[in-house]
Amino acid sequence: MAAIEFNQIFEGYWVNGSLPKKSGVYFVYECRHEPDSEMVDVLQLIYIGEGGNVNERIANHEKYEDWLKYVRNGNQLCFAFTAVEDAHRNRVEAAYIYQHKPPVNTEYKDNFPFDRTTVNTKSNGVIVIIKPLFTVERKD
């Protein structure tokens, strides 16, 4: 494998969990959302995952109860998403996890099994908690 740079676009935040039915990497957060407002106050990153259909993956996720342990009273789960083609989903997911070390993730927190990977994350809105530009190196 060679060094690769990925340019990722955040497609917004979802409070109800109904993310796009697309291939990509998703981010699980604790957030505060006022139903009368479209604003979401993102408080902490809980988990990063990937799937060929992230909507289905989250709907049936085995760690859902673990995510809820990080949600304080009055807050809720919210999600973010970036599309990634199937061939690179694991590498992009691993880079985000290795860089940000969410508490519920176990794989990739302490090792990055891919060649040099740069991730440049952009959004039409605000990117919260995720570092917008970073590079990680192989560490087995």
C-alpha cells in the first residue's frame, strides 16, 4: 500500500439516527438538541464505525447500549457521516479512530495497520471535535 490522502465531506448531524443509506464512516456523539431548534450542541465523541449502509449498521448496532452509557441525563445520541467508497472504508475509519480514540472503540485505538494516511475533513457547516486535517502513520 502507498500513502493516500482522503478528502472527506461531513454531511451534517442527525439526531434521530436515520443516516443516509450509503457506504461510509459514521460518528456517534453525545449531544444536546432542543426540539424547537435545528441546532445541535455536540458534547463528546463516543464511537466511530463504518458500514456499506450506515443507516442499517446503526439501526442494528451491537454496541448501542454501550453508547448510551456515555449520554448524560437530558442529552441524547447524535450522528455524523462521511461517504467513503467500500475499498477504503476500513482505512479511513482506522485513521479517524487512531487519531481521536473514542472511548467505546477498541480496534485501531493503539495501532494503525495502514501506510501513511492523511484525512482532510470538510463540511458546509461546523465540524465539532473531529480534527479537520491530520496524518497518521503505520504502527503495528
